[in-house]
Amino acid sequence: MSSSTEKRMSRRAMLRVMGAAASSVVLASCAVPTPQGAGSAPANEVTKIRFGTWANIFDELIDAFNKSHAGKIECEKAITPWPGYNQKLLTAMAAGAAPDVNWVQFPYWFSTVNKDVFAPIDDLLTAAKADVGGLFHDPKVWAGWQGKIYGIPAHVAAPFSPMYNEELFKKAGVATPKYAEWTLDDMTEAAVAVRKLGEDNWGVTAPGVTQTFSLIFSAGGRIINEDETKCLVTSPEVRGVWQKVADWRQKLQVAPTPQQAQALGQQAFSSGKLGITWLPTGDWDSFMASSKRADGQIPSGVTLTPLCDPAKKRVSAGQAHPLALPKLGKNIPAGFEFMRYFIWEDEAIRIITKKIPGVYKIDKYYAEIPDATQKAWMSAALPYVKTFVPEWTGYSGGNAQVDTILSEGFEIMLNGTKTVDEQTALMADAIDKILAEPK
């Protein structure tokens, strides 16, 4: 741990917290039930923990953690595929069988934390003297609930932003987008120009419904009102954004259907036939995979979320998957030590930054990335990161039906089965009924 950072946590202090006597105090202060036999292992016994995740990118991190904590804590990864991950985590937590540390899917964070399944970590952070102020995102906003902290965002928010093929843009006569100045109309014009290059070229892929939240927020709209009593998808702001996106496929025919996109290959963008796709900002591995082709990488760039009428106030809504500890966990102190190492330890941050944008003092660590292209691409969003907002519907009731209604209804509009006005009216009616139910 760097001695130059006065507020950085002391490993020695943390290990004292993990001692048997301190463990009982910390657990009591967090109001976390301690099952029989739970807590720290005997002095000469190694505490074994599991790190639950869907992404198989943490081997180097886990190896480094185990080496630095040899004889004290040993971590192994527990991989669960993304589809159904959250529901499986809830089931495991209810049975007291969840991994000791969990990378939680951000789209389901608010509807999961309200089920009282995670351990609050405010007192653990205080005891460890955690430099919460050095995080790029406030954990109370991104991983909190009712004023308490239940997790730490594992990386800075990653909005889905337009990634563009520079070669196709040049052929189509489209100017290179300025990172923070592109509008939704500019994006549409670029997609039309690329589509005109030939029938086998496509302008843009249609985003998922949550990927449109940035556009909706930029237009001054919301999905659900602030007091969570009414669905607002029939508002001009929401309908206006969704109509423009639906027009890409139905009216302008610049966006491929799922079947047409499938014909471009598993990575549609790497076909070289697609002008614009959507990519999590700063996700280097995804960028490399999406732009890879036989002769190297497709020259590509990425922009922030386009400015959107009528408000034209840029809002980038992103995901920052939190690390959280199960309330019924048997190794909470050791699990917290892994979380502490993951988020704040110099060694860990340098490992993490190679894969995903870390959350602690990332401007410092991004400057150390050796690959100039990677450094430039991953650092592009840094001046704007603190302005990113959570990507969620605004409903904390924990009802998965809301997410289903939005995603399925959005696909119906894209497919043209119903008009945007017709479908949003149906969606609003169904969601209003859910909002009227007791939480």
C-alpha cells in the first residue's frame, strides 16, 4: 500500500479488524447476524472465501490477492453466467450459500438491496479508514440504500456510448465525431450516409431499452416520476427518443433486425459492414473484441451519449456494478478485506485498470497505462466521469415486471408491431398498476 496516501487504509489496521475479538465488534455494529462458527478463522487457519462474478477476467487479481494474504486468506472465483445471475444470487443468499464477495449486476442493484440481503459496510469502512473521498463515484448513490452503504462500485460508471467505424465514416463523407459535441441528429445522418454505401452496409445497431436512458435523460425525460407513483413513458421526451430509434429500423432502414445483425457475425461491428454500435465506455476488452478483424483492428472511435432534443443537456447514464457482502455471510471480515484490496490497493488497481476502469483515483492510474492507444481510448471519458448518473428506471420497488414490460415493449416498437404511441400507452398503464401496489 502506498505510504504517500495518508487517507489510504492500513493493511495492518484491517487485519486487526479481522481478528477474532475485533470481528465480533464490527459485525455487531453492522447489525449483521453471525451464524454459529462464523467470523474469523483461528489464528493458524487460512480463511477461504469465494468471489462471485459473471466475468472471467479476475484471475490475475485473485492470484495477487492470495499471494499478498498467504497464510491468512485464500480466495477462489465463483463464475455464474450473466443471464439469470441476479436471481441465482438472491436464491443463494436466502440459503446462506452465496459467495463471500459478489459483483452485483447494476441494473438489478436497487431492486435487490431493498430486500435486506446485503451487509451494510459503513462501520467496516470507518474501522479500515477507507478513503471514500478518493472514489470517483459516491457509494451512497451508486451502492447505497436509505442512507447506508451496502457496497462499493467496482469501476466507474460505463455508459453505453456510440462506437464508430472510422473507415466507413471516411468513405461516406462523415466528419469524425467530436467526443462531447455529437447530437442524436448527427448520429442519424451518419447512419444514413453509411447505409448508402451499399446494401450490405448498415448504419447503426439499435440500442437496448436501458441504453436509451441516457438519451431520454438528456432530453429532459424520466421513466418513472420522482415519488414513484406514475410511469412517464408517454411523455413527449420519452416518445420522441424512442420514435427516432424506432425510425432507424422502420422508416430509414439503417439499423439491422436481429436476424440481419446475426448475419454479420458474432461481433457485428468487426464485420467492417457496420458504421455505429453501442459499447460500454472504457471497456477495453470489449472494444478490442468488437473491432478485431483478420488483418488487425478496425480504426474506431467512441463518443459520449449524443445530445438530444429538446433539452440538449448531456446526461450519460451508466452502470457501475457494486461489490457487496451477503448479510448471512460467514466470512464477512475476510470478504471485506478482498473488497478493500480490490478497490484501494495500488497493486490491485494497476491489475484492474488493464481490464476495466477502476473507481479509485483513476486519473492517476490511467496515466500509467503503457499502451498509448489504450490510454487515449480509456481516458477519453475521464473529464466527464463525475457527471455520469445511475442507469435505472427510477423504481426501487423490486418488481421485475417493470423491467420486463419496458424491454419487451421496446422490442415491439422496434419491430413495428405497434406504434410508439400505442405501445407506450400500454406500457404506462401496466407499470402504473404495479406502482399502485404496496412495495
